[in-house]
Amino acid sequence: MIVVMRVGSTETEIDGVLKRLKELGFKGSLSRGEERTVVGVVGQVYPELADELAVLPGVADVVRVSRPYKLASREFKPDDTVVRVGGVAIGGGNTVMMAGQCSVDTEEQVMATARLVKEAGAHILRGGAFKPRTNPYAFRGLGEKGLQILAAARDETGLPIISEVMDPRDVELVTRYADILQIGSRNMQNFSLLDEVGRCGKPVMLKRGMWAPLQEWLLAAEYILAEGNDQVILCERGIRTFETDTRFTMDLSVIPLAKRLSHLPIIGDPSHATGRWYLVEPMAMASVAAGADGLMVEVHPNPDHALSDGAQSLTFDNFRQLMDRVGEVARAVGRPLAPVS
């Protein structure tokens, strides 16, 4: 349910609606658009609630939202959400590049990667300090030491950093270092974790579960939004199908579909979607053409010796080429690469 305020409604009237919702046991989520201000009603609504809210001063209409994901829907917020991280705007009409190593390994290699991706035009440095692995004996990340290495790379290059958090108990730690918290595919429905990052005060990038239909993905985003964090980014990273020649199948159709149904920005991750370094560039270009607001790709100075996902990591030369090619497509579709600060 959303409460549509009259054009020109006062702050006192808006605050009155929020106060009344709190008194009734609901949360109110405020969205100010170019043409209207609406208050999303978070909680289990009842039929009579619409009448109770419609009589409040400043209220123009009370509308039931047809989608189960209320706060993530275009019905609640028709205008695109723009997530700002430092000087970078994700969802603002440009194309943003997130790049770096899958797993943080040594400070020397992370620094070299950070300098290269910065020079090539990337906007955000990615790196995993906590890694979910199918095999419990595989490398699972350096933990806080990895976050410290990423922070040092940010200090030198000025690139904001994105890193994954896997456990609600680690949210405070990762928030201390990272500019964007990433929720991985395997944790898309870790509801305790979603609640916690919803309260963290930092932007969150939510990867689609490898088995998840669009509605479940947007409902996972709803968990974060319902806790008051409106800085949510979606990420398509491939789903499991019958195909075995790629790691996953990148669902390009979900990019324009998600943008039609939701106001949240969406990033394409062709590295995890394909698992093949030589497929990353064509799928990156296709993602931008399909409407993605940005890309996340893996880059390593020596992929053959990467501690995880070397087969899908680009060399420095391949990343420079990808940036040139993606830049051409981005300009052609009217969403050029965002300027580099």
C-alpha cells in the first residue's frame, strides 16, 4: 500500500502520515519524486487501513500495490534510484565499471590491479575478503587483512571499494572498510543477513541467486529496503540451466525486465555468469546494450595463479581492450561510461 500525497503537501502533513503509521504499528518509507511524494506502508495491511489513512491532512490517494515487492516496485517509486558512492553515481544514466580481483591475495598484486583498472577508466574496485566456496577446503579469503589491503588500495587510487559480506556477524566489520557491501548469489535469501545490511547505512549490491526467479530476487531486495536502506543495487550474475559449456547462463532478458518492474539500478557480472575469460567481453557489451547501469568484471595480473576464479579473470591487456569496446557500445546506446574523478 502507498499513500500518495497532494502536490504541495507540507512537511507537517507528511510527518503526520509517518507518525500515524508508526502509531498503527507500520513503518513508513518516504519517496520524493519529480511529480509526487509517496509514503510506502511497510507491514501486513488490512482492508480498513486505506480509509483510515485517506482522511489524513495532505493525502491525495491511498493505493494498493499489486506487486508483493512494494518498496522495490515502480508503483512505489516511478523515478530511477541513483546510488551515489563518493563521486560515482550508479543508475544516473551513465555506465559504471566495477573491476578487480575475485579474491584479495597479496597487497602487491591488489595494488597493481587497482592502479591498472583506475588508469583504464574503472570507477569502483572490487575484491573478495570473505569468499563463499563450494569446496570447504578451497581458499576462503583473508578476512579483515584482505579488507585492510583493499582500504590501502582505495587510499592510493581514490577508488571506492566493494566487498562481499557473508555473515550477519561480519556486517559491522565489512561496513567499517567497504563503501559498498555485496551480497553474493548463495546468500540472496539469507534473510538475517539481508535485515542486517538493511540497517548498515551503506549501499548494498544484491546478486541474483543462481536459482532465483525475478520476483524472489526483488523480494530479497525488499528485505533490505524495508529496514530503511534505499541504496540497493541489483546484480545479474547468471543462473543455472541445462547448459554445461559455461559456468552459468547469463540472463540478459532480466536486465530490461528488472528495470521495467523496479526502480533499482542493475549491474551485469559477465565474469561469474560465463566462467570463461574470453566470453566476458562480448557479454559485457551485450549487458550494456540490454540496459545495465554498469558492469562488474574480474581482473588479475596473473590469472593462472589467482587463488580463485582465474579462468574467468581478465589480464591487464584484456581489461584495457574491454574498456575500449564497452565504451563504444555505451556511447552508442546513450549511456556513456561515467567520467572518472
